[in-house]
Amino acid sequence: MEKVLKAGHPDHFIEIRSGQFELKSNNAVCPYLAKDLSCSIHELRPQACRAWPVHVRLKDGEREYLLMDCLLTPKLSEGDLREMKGQAARIRTENIENSFRCSRLSKPEIDLIEKRFRRFKNRPMK
Ligand code: SF4
């Protein structure tokens, strides 16, 4: 967050717990998404965005890595996927635990985000 603000980008972060931030939402759309659908903070994007299309979640207390089937996925090499899984591995467990539990987003926005998310097929990664 500090790097984004230091670079002069607008502040779209909200603190959900001490030292943990989430992005505010414009009707369930990231505020850093540019009109041309690029990321306006690409070089400084959050860890979960760096990891995409690898998604990490907790299942029975253990980390589970899922490869999401989006338009980008077939274009990635095995090396790319290893790199993205490495990015996902850097996401702190408490951030995974708290992301939706402590979210300040409205219930309809969370429902909409989850609905979009469920549209992607996924498969566990080794
Ligand atoms: S990559 Fe992340 S920060 Fe950038 S527009 Fe997409 S969701 Fe927002």
C-alpha cells in the first residue's frame, strides 16, 4: 500500500485490521482497473493479483493452491505457473483467513465477487 501511495496513485485502501488492508470497491470492481481494462498500478499490484491465476485458500487449516481457468491460463508456461504459485505462497495465512471475514465490502458486493469467482473452473495444483 505504501508503495502505491508513494508513487502518487489515489488511495483506494481501507484498513480492515491492524496493518491489514483491502481495496475499496466500485460496485465490486477494483478501483485501480483502468478504462482500457489494464491495471493502473500493475508494477505495484497486490500479492494476490501477482499470483493470479493461482489462488490460495485454506482448507481444513491447510493451504490449498488452485489454478483458475481464465483466458490467461492457457497462455502460461509451467515456469510461469511455478512463479505464480510462488507469489501465492507469499500471501500471509492471516490475510487469507481475514480477507472476507473482516471485509468492509457490503454483502451484495461480496456476493457478486464470489459469484464471479465461482464462474471459473479450477483444479488443485501440486
Ligand atoms: S490487478 Fe489487482 S490491483 Fe490491478 S486492477 Fe486487477 S484487481 Fe485491481
